[in-house]
Amino acid sequence: MKRLVVTGAALLAATAITPASAQRARITPYVEASQVVAADLNGGDVLTYSTLGAGIDAQVQSRRVEVQVSYRYEHRFDYQNKLNNDHTHSGLATVKAAVAPGLSIEAGGIATRTRSDVRGDVQTSNVGNFSNSAQVFSAYVGPNLATHLGPMFVNGAYRFGYTKVEAPGSTGLAAGQSRLDYYDDSKVHVATASVGVKSGTVLPVGITVSGSYTREDAGQLDQRFEGKWGRGDVVLPIMRGLALAGGVGYEQIKISQRDALLNGAGQPVLDGAGRFRTDPNSPRRIAYDLDGVFWDAGVIWKPSRRTFFEARVGRRYGSMSYTGSLSYQPTPGSGIQIGVYDTVQTFGQQLNGGLSNLPTSIASSTDPFGNQFQGCIYGTTSAATGGCMNAVLASATTSAYRARGVTGVAVMGRGGTRFGIGGGYAKRDFIAPTGGTGFTTNGTSDTTIYGQLFASTDVGANGSLQGSVLGSYYNSDIPGNDGIYGWGANAAYTHRFGRLGATLSTGIFGFERDGESSASAQALLGLRYGF
């Protein structure tokens, strides 16, 4: 018999692992009211406003289904008519359902904010007025197959994803900077398949043959991305826990778009949201056309079930390429995961892909300043440490790019106390048509460096204390741009009185670049009632 438990707790806690015959669910819809004060520490305004919000925290875990949802809508009421934005959406959802042996359906979605222009201001808090910040929504769904045919393993997956970014307001750019287009939306299809045998089953070496197809259509300037590749890999064990690996493949990638429509003065014509309008008479211009062989080789080290390391070096996309990963699980509640990546991407693909890699069990957090889904997101187990969204949310760029970097997340939990740390480095080399109309980002690049620390602990039977510290650096080689630092810290205490919870939070956030700085002190008092 299945047992359903529904709790009215105002804050979501991680669900414990349950027997196969049991099901546990924690589902908490809620309403929330807050009073906010934000003071500009550079001698600017003091904003005071109220918010009303509604949302849901839910977690379901059973033998066949894993679900976690955290979503919140907030509407703001300003007394001084100085707020630029009157509502925000913030949320994350992950779903995994086993529908048959070896076959599952996975889905997920995120609502958060992204920087709009790679050269603009850094918004490290969602309190007060937003600058260079836009609401973004992304979701995906698709089946996954993992089965065997005799000694061979067979894997396959399909994912459909959609991403939408609302038009921003002010970006904070200095006068005279070249106008960049605003991202709109995209639809992406990704299909992958692999078949092979592990070493020691049929042959002394492991052999895998795999392939992938990607097609994305973006709303801006009729942009199109089409990529496909196939490859073969061999793994040769040389001693216990250590193996050499190598692979070779062939791929084709083609990226194209049309020109922006120009007015009589040679300037791009904008629609009502400020995006470039497409010239219907423009030819389709090629931004990237790759057709060729790639290869890589490296080492795999797995000394125990808790440790895995892989590093590869090769040649791809016309230059040397480096990839790798490291995972370590010292205890059931603690883990470290580091990845090195190199791929040709778009904003929609990278955001959708990052979302699909998040675990189905996320550490709950109380961040009334709205940063919990803009940076590093922490898992609750050693096998699901989480991931960071900072690299892709550095800006919602309309151009495709080659993405290279390293990212890492570590989590540690014991009893009612939990720590998380994440960070990384990312570089995007932009790919856009040349010879068309207006300014092109082709050949330019940007760099992102980021770090974040999160901690939470129970205080008595009904209280919890949480805090976070974050920092980032963004730089672009587009002419006239200066590197910009963003930073912030906050702490929040929540006390529960049955279904009612009260939160007091304080924080300080800001950014700095050559000749300009901004800092804001913020405080919030909120009441949440869970049904």
C-alpha cells in the first residue's frame, strides 16, 4: 500500500530516501507579504516598498517518480513611483518518471533573471530597480532510454527545449557604445544515441559508437543552428582502476541568420520591445560552417566507487580542445564535482542543457532577495552535487559562441547543517556573420569568473539561519568596454509558528568598474503562510 503524507510546513526540507513500497510527498502552496527597504550607499535614493507573493514548494519521491518544484511570483507596490519593475518570477522544477524498465521521462524548468548586455551593469540582487537585467524562462522535456541487448549497452535520449527572454530596460552602458540585439526566444531539438560493450565482457577493450543531432530555431533575425556528429571510442584498461581512452569522430555544424532591417539613416529598425527587425529581403548569411574530423585521447581513473576522474586532450573546432571531469563522494551527504568543457553553443542550448543536468533533489533555501536560481544550485546528496548557471546567465547573447571553461560545486551536509560552494571560469568566443548590416560580434569574446558560498543550519526546532556570499567578474573585448566586478552577501533568519513563518533578512550588494561603483544595503521583513 502506498502512503501519502502532505505537510503544511512553510519551508521545504529534503525528503529522506524511502522504501520502494512507500511514497512521500511534501506539497506547500503559500502566500507571502513583505516590507522592503533598499538604501543606495553612494548617496542615492532610499526605496521603500511592499510585496505580495504566492508560490509553491513541493517534493515527491517514490519508486518511480522524483519531483521537486519551487516557484514564486512576486508583485511590488511602490509608495514613491520610483520602481522600474513591478513583478518577478522565480522558480525551478525538476521531474524524473520511470515509465518502463530502462525508459524514463525527464522534464525541468527555470524562471530567473539574466544580464541583458555582456558589457552592462551587474545586478547581484533582485531588490529595488533592475539594471541590465531581464526575466528569463526555460524548460525542457524528453525520454531517456538505458537498456542492454545481450552484452551490449544501448542508450538513447531526445530533448525538446524552449527558452524565452523578456526585453530589458536600462543596461547601464555608457553613451556611444554599439547597439547589440536583445535575445527573444528559441526552440531546440537534441537527439543522442550510443551503443557499445564494456571492457572485459566480449573484448579486453571497451568500445562505444555514438552520435547526436541538434536543431535550434531562434526568434531573432531568423537564426538557425544545425549540428550533427558521430564518433567511436575505445577504452583500454592498463591496471585496476586505470584505463587509457581515445576517440575519433566526424561532425558538421552550420549556423546562419538574416540581416537586420535598416532605416534611411542606416540604423537598425527596432520593434516595440527594442529588438532588431528582420530584413525579409536579406539573404541567409552564414556565421559558422564546420565540416571535418575531430579526435581526443586521455586517461580514466576510478580507484573506488566514490571517486572518478577523466581528462582528455584533442583537436576540435579547428584548434586544440581540453575536456575532463572529477567527482568525489566522501560521505552520503557530501560531494565534489568539477567539469572542464569545450563546445559550440547558443544561449538557449546552454541554458537548457545546464537545466537538464541539475539533480532532482535540490537544497531548499530562503533567499528573499531572489538570487537562489541565478548562480550555483546545490544538490542534497553526494551523487547529485548540483551545478552553476553563472556562465550562461552572464548575458543573454543572440550570437552563437564557442564555450570553454571549468566549473565546480561542492556540498557538505550533516544533521541540520549544510554548506555549498561553487565557482568557475568561462570564456565565450562569439560567432556571427560578417559582411552584413550593422555591428557584428564575430571574433569578439567575453570572460566570466564567479564564486559563491552558501550555508544553512537549523536553530532550535522551528528556526533556520541561512547566508550566502557571492562574487563575479565580467569582461568583454568589444571596444569601449571595461571589466566589471559584482559582489554581495546576505543572511536570513526564519522562524516557523505552525503554518506561519516569519523571515528577517539583511544584505549588501554592489558592483565596481573603472570610474564607477554602486553599493546598496537592503533589509526585508516577510510573513509567509503555508496551506
